[in-house]
Amino acid sequence: MPAATPAPWQRRLVFVPFFLLTILPWVAAGVTPQDGGGGGAGGGGSQESRFPCTPPQNSYLFCNTSLPVPVRARAIVAQLLLDEKIQLLSDKAAAVRRLGLPAYEWWSESLHGLAPNGPGVKFGGPVPAATVFPQVIVQAAAFNRTLWREVAGAVAVEARAMYNVGQAGLTFWAPNVNIFRDPRWGRGQETPGEDPMLTSSFAVEYVQGFQGEGPPRTGLDGAGADVVNGEKRSLRSAPSDRAGDGGSPLMLSACCKHYTAYDLESWGNFSRYSFNAQVTEQDMRDTYQPPFQSCIRDGGASCLMCSYNAVNGVPACASRELLQIAREQWGFQGYIASDCNAVATIFEYQGYVGTPEDAVADALKAGVDINCGGYYTTYTASAITQGKVQKTDVDRALVNLFSVQLRLGLFDGDPTNKQFGRLGPQDVCTAEHRRLALEAARQGIVLLKNNKGFLPLKASNVTSLAVIGPAAKSSNSTTIGGGYTGTPCNPKSIYDGLQAFVRQASFASGCLDVPCVDDHGFDEAVRIAREADAVVVVAGIDLTQENEDHDRVSLLLPGKQADLVSAVAAASKLPIVLVLMGGGPLDISFAKKNLRVGSILWVGYPGEAGEQAVAEAIFGQLNPGGRLPLTWYPESFTDVPMNDMHMRPDPSRGYPGRTYRFYTGEVVYGFGHGLSYSKYSYKFVSAPNKVILPARAGEGNPGAAVTGPRDGVEFVYVDKIGSCEALRFPVVVSVVNQGEMDGSHAILLFSTTTSGVSPSTAGARKPRQQMGGGAPQRQLIGFQRVHTARGGAATAEIVVDPCKHLSTVDKGGRRVLSLGEHTLSLSTMLQGWEEEALEPSNPQHTLLIEASSLL
């Protein structure tokens, strides 16, 4: 619908600078960031009314902990007046003092540590800082589920500890599980990368680790890691155990964001506030939606955030069709939040409706329970008066909100003597958490190049070390952490880490800052490079180049950074080590080809302990084992329109496709690339040669009727298979470390569907474009991190679900399992002695999927 042009005051009211958004709630509540606000999460009110259901206001029905969650939630709603209800529909929920309900701030952030991006988290009181773990894209490079869960659990401990002293809430808006579709995206750093399976796996581990749910995992050293300060951290409720009474108890609430097809900030004339993502049903089902489905269905997330953008013409926060998929198909039990001011964008930026009341009505009726911003609290009453919103719409939203708060124990009285009540400042910035941050940084470092085994350096051979680069000596929180980073406990720079390994270290920035607009510092950098025994150049990008509301325009190193690298490399006695920071991919083809650049390490945003991990990798105390969780494209990819959401290539218009699954062009480094100081060999120990689908689907029978052939391929619709679980099989892989160093790395298992190959391509064994086109070239179906001692071996067992892992999505959006050959392959990790990483000979195993002969 066409919209009336918003008045200037309306835009100024709704879209204020971000830093003001974070302080206005404190100002409105009459509190300071240091006083805890009395609401437990930045809310207003006195300390004695901080928790609901404390004497003398503990006799209400909703305070009865023996009642089911839905009964208690409806009991709260029944006590509220309409005006009170409306003021609870904002992220800054108002106090209802007559019922003993304090104000509550729903918006807290915890992406890779506690961060003050949302007003719920406040540093400066009893807790002045919190552990900064590596940015999510770096954690993803570890391909380690146990690590992800442990990091999320550690962040949860610090979050609950900060809540107990009034410096954080209980509801956090993380993780970001959007697909890193375009390498220019400013927020790609916040995500686990470009692969749906990898992103889905991270989402599950983060949510269960953070909410205190799910089956236990042992710590990274094999010991249990579930007791903190004498208390059990995990509530041990697996997703399948969630009762129909409103959901299981929660330690904290995690939120899957941003739903859906959100991956553009500001590019050309396109803005995230008004962008209409045109997405095919095929791409939606096999790329954009799976991480959210896993985050909710398998992870049990208690919050879902709708995004700013529209999807196929309908704003995400106004799309009942999209939002109800979560509740009706994925079993979502929780609340749906809008991104901040996303309800306002429905009217003000997208012009989808004619009035603010229409925007509120569309969002509420679509299922958005809470509006981060002021549209609900400002316009809901008039929308009700105009008949556009019913009181039952408001009640439904409040029941969803209160249900999550009840699961968090917010209405169980003073939490001091309850499960997490003893957590406090002593549980933040602990030595254990710093060790975990260090381990996460270690596992996420990716060795991109190691010409003739240039690394590791021997510290005994390095008397003097030159460290060069504008970010090398910075311990700024955003330099080491990237977006959504809090105040670190004990930050150090990469220079600090390297200095500890040598007798003498010198530093030159080379450039004034990361944008590096001139070469005024080159002479000093070249001078110290000539004099040193070894040289490390720290280059890359930071938040000036990639950030929320800011996409990149180039994949090259910013400004004159490439010239600095080349000048220093030409001047040094030996080849240099290039360390790359930042989340997005870089076209560093010049350095990859330059023999004077001996080694290249990608460290991303390594967190507050990253400096030690980088130094350990360079000097051989760490054997790198990370793998890239995204494709590194050449600069020519910037010719591809960023607003084109298609994943699959279209040769007719010169469109190359996106991500390793579909991209047909050249790469700088591919998805899964990573080198090691060791040489590994791999083989399939066991895997079936054939999977047979029984003749017909029925009770206890996983079969389904064969459909087709279509494009020469017979297939079955996955939703017609009676029991996919009965088709699962294990794949056992062995890896032998033939090198001189112990090491850990991830085994990556891919699948390619090779049945139906046309005669012209049969020799090359390229995957056919099945069912009208669109089969991935290959897709990740499993991974496992393994540790092997030098000369030792290890095995990994990866369970394959044919319905999920060997299927593809057709143009109509239905998942299909093709009959015929499917090839399983392992992505090997090279030792990295080559001048350029050669394409390895990946071990392969072919299995046949057949229908029963009874057909």
C-alpha cells in the first residue's frame, strides 16, 4: 500500500543515533548506567521492587510456582489494565508498581561476550569488564561444536552474574544466524559464515550452551565444565524434553536473528531499512531458512527477531506467513521481537502501509510480540480505537513475553538463594574464561599460505623482530573483538604477544590508521624491516571498513596497505609474515603470489587473548588448524550486484552464483581452506555402499513412492518418507598425523550428487542440475574437530542423515532425495610447503541410493 510521506519530526523521533538509543532508556528511567536501575536489566524502580513476587506482593496467582507457565502468564495478563499492557510491549517495559512488577529492559547483547550495544548491559559498577571471546566468524573457523557450546556457556555465566548485580538483563539478542551471502556485508563478521549446515550447527550449540539447555558436553580438556561457583550451570533440558506447558526453565534467553534473508546494510541506493529481498522459494528453503529452523527446532531458542528488510514485497516484521512458520512448523515456544525500530520502518521507510497504526496492526497480527522502539507504546491505543488491533492481539503478545520471563524465574521471588543466585563479580573475567578465550583464538586461526614451510619461526634464531601495521599495537576493544564487543578484561595487542617471544622488538605503524590513505609512515616501516631478523606485518580491515549499517565497496586491502606490505617485503632480509585481521574476505592475490611474503595467517577479530594465540602460531607453540568458513573472492566479484539474492548461477546474464555451493568463478581462497605445520593423511574406514529405500511409506517403514524421472533423474520427496531416522548411517574416517608437531583440525565431509550426469560432462563427474536446475556443486554434510599427536592417528564418526544431508531442494521449494550415485568426499588439510596451495586429492567414497526392488 502507498504510504503518506512521514513528517520530519516523525523520522527524527524514531531514528536517533545509535549511541543515543543506548542511553535514552536510562535517561527516561531516571537512572544512570552505574546504578543498576532497580529493574535487574536497566529498568527503573527502587531496589526493593527489583524482583516480582517478593513480599508483600507475592500472593498473586502468578506467583504460585507450582502452576504451569501458561496459567501463570495468563494470570499476569488478567491483572493488567489496557494502558499498562500497552506500556509492556516495548523493549523498555514499564513498571506496574501496584502489582510489584519492576521495569524491565529486554534488550541485552551477548554475541561473543557481554556488550553494551543494547541498554540492558552496563559496565562500570561492580563488574567493570567482561571476557571478550573471538568474533563469531573466527569461532566458526574452528569447526568445533564443543568449543562453541563452552564459549556460549561461559558468556552465560558472566551474563547471569551481571544480572545478579543489576548490570544486565536475562534476555539477550544473539546469535546472528544469517548467511554470509555477500563478501561485502558489514555484519558478516557476526555470523558463522556462508554455509547453512555450519551456521545451523553453531546456532544449536550457542543457544543450548547459553540457555543452559541440551545434553551435556565435556569440556575441551575432557573434563566436565558444568559447575561454576559450586552451582550447576546447565539446566539439562534437551529440546525434545520441552513440555507442552510453555517450555522448560531457562538460565538465560537467546534470540535467533535476523529473520530472514537479511544481509545488506547500505550498498548503493539500497538500505537495510527499505530493502526488498527478492528470494526464490528454492533459495529460501535450502539457504536462508535452515539456520533459523535449527536454531528454533533443534536449539530451542526462546526468542526470534524479525529483520528490517522486506521479503518478496512484505516487510519481515509484517509477514504472518513467515513468522508463523516458526510457531506452526518448527514448534517455536518463545517471543518474537522486532529489530530496533523495524515496526516503524514498515510505515516510514518501506511505505507498506498508510499510517503508524497500520504498521502496528500488521506487526502485532503477524505475531511480533515486542517492538524494540516506541511504535507499539505510541500507536497501539489509537490502533485499538480505530478497530485495527484487538485487545486479544495485545494479550496474546503479553502471554508470550511473560511465558519467557516465567521460564527465566523472574516471577519466582528473590533469586539470591536459587540456582544461579550466588553468581557475581567473582565469576566474570575469570582465569578459566581467559583460557577458553585463548583456546577459541587458537582454534580459529587459519594458515592461508606457508611457502616452503617458512613458518614456524624459531625464537632462538630471532634476535630482533619488526612488527608493522596500524592495528598491530592496538588493544582497542573493537580492534580485537569487532562488532558487538564489550569492555575486555585484560586486552593486549598483537605486538604485546610477539614481544614476549623475542629479545628485541620494534614497531612502526606504516599507516596512520587502517584506512591508510597515505604513505607518510612507510619510510620508518621500511627502515625497521631492513634492520630486523624477522618481520611481521599486521594488515586487514576493522570497523571503519565493515560494520552495522556499513557495507564494504572493495575486497582489496584498504587504501595503501597493499603498497605497505609490498614495500616492507621488498626491504626485509627474509620473507615476511603477513597477519590479516577483520571478518570479511580479502583479495590478497598480490601477497599470495609474492614469494617475499612467506606466510599468511588470518586471525580475524581474535578476542582479548588473541595476541598470545597469534604469537604461538608464528613461533611454533601452536599448530594452526582453522579453516575458512567462507569463500574469499577476487575483487572482480564486486561487479555482482549486492542486492541480487539469488544463490544459483545464471550464465545467461553472467551471474556467477554465491558461496562455495554455487559460485562458478575463480577464488582467492576457498571455503574450508586451511594449512597446517603437519602432514595429514585420510581415509574412509567405513561407510555404506548402498542405501535402499523400502517400497512404500507406512508405519515403521521409511520408504516412499518414487517420482520422476525428471530431467532423467528419479527421486523421492523427503516429506513423503515415513522415517528418515531409520535411514541414518555412520561414516567413520581415520586421520594420521605424519608431521613433526601435534595438532588439531577439523575433518570436513562433503557430498556431491553425481547421478544423472549428462554424457557431455560424465568424464568430469560434475553434479547435474537436477529437477529443473540448482543442485549444489557440493555441500558440507558433517564435520568434527580431532586432535592427533605427531605420528599418531585418530578416528572421527560422522552420522549422515540422507533425508537432510544428501537431499536438495527443487525449484518449487520441496526437498527431494535423488536415486543413484552420491559421492562423499573429505576436504584434506595440506602441510603448506607449496609456494601456492595445490588442490588436494580428496579421498572419496561413492554410495548408491536405490528404491526397493519391490517397486
